[in-house]
Amino acid sequence: MLSFLKRQGENGDGKGNMTWLILIGAAVGILLLLFGSQSVKGETEVAEKPYSPAEDELILYQSYLEERIRVLCESVDGISDVTAVVTLSGGFEEIYATELTEKGETYVIVGSGSSAKALPLSRAAPEIAGVGIVCRGGNNAEKRQELISLLGASLHISSNRIYITEAKS
């Protein structure tokens, strides 16, 4: 390569070498941009969280309910090795203070200007859409009915939203 750089251009003034150096430099720069950004992009993708904070909160709540149901079911005589799955409909709902005015019902606003916001009162948990239970003792009709009644009363859901089956041996 050094011999190539020492040679002069076709017309003997060295401009041909300069052109080649610029083209090679540009090609190397483009390759670095293309391949260098891919490795950084791959690292960034791994580092990003797969869920938003609201989704994380829902997953934690769902896991809490599943563990609570598992403990409750395993406390029933004849039921063991419980796996519970809970399906939620929607997410957490913010409930804000309202007041009646001449124009109708409006939110109570606290603060002023850019810091003005509605006054939160509470948060409503998402509704439980269904519960699936797999357990030992789930094939016994009496135990299954007992669990359905227990879960329906404790979770405030109807019996058609609860399914219980026997775990495989």
C-alpha cells in the first residue's frame, strides 16, 4: 500500500492519490457508522425495560392476587399444589374529586397556571375478569364447589368467572 501511496497520479501531480485517500476514508467512515451503530443499538435494546411503569404495576398486582389465591386455596383441606392465574380487565383507574357548579359537574382543581391539576381522591383496582385454578383435589366435585364459593365471596366475582381443574400427576 505504501508503494501505491508513493506513486503519483496519472498526470504526475499527486491528485489521483488524494482522491483515492478521500474515497477510502469516506468508505471506512461509512462502514464505522453502519457497523458501529448496530452494536450500540443491540446493547440499548437489551437495556430497555419491556414494560411501562403502569404495566409493571399491573403485573405486580396480578402476581399479588395469584399468590393470595394460591395461599387461600391451599388452606382448604384436601387441596394442594395450587397454581392460580388471574386475568384483569383494564388497569388502575384514578378517581378525582368533583363539584357541582352552574355548568354541571367539574373536577376540583388545585394549584394554578402550569401546576394546576385535578385533585385525586383514590385509585380503583382493575376488575378481575377471570380466575383459573389447577390443583390437586380439583377433580373432587365437593372441593371444587367449595373453592368456587370461597373465591367468589373473597374476590367478589361470579362463579362463571372461576374455573378449577385437577393437576396432572
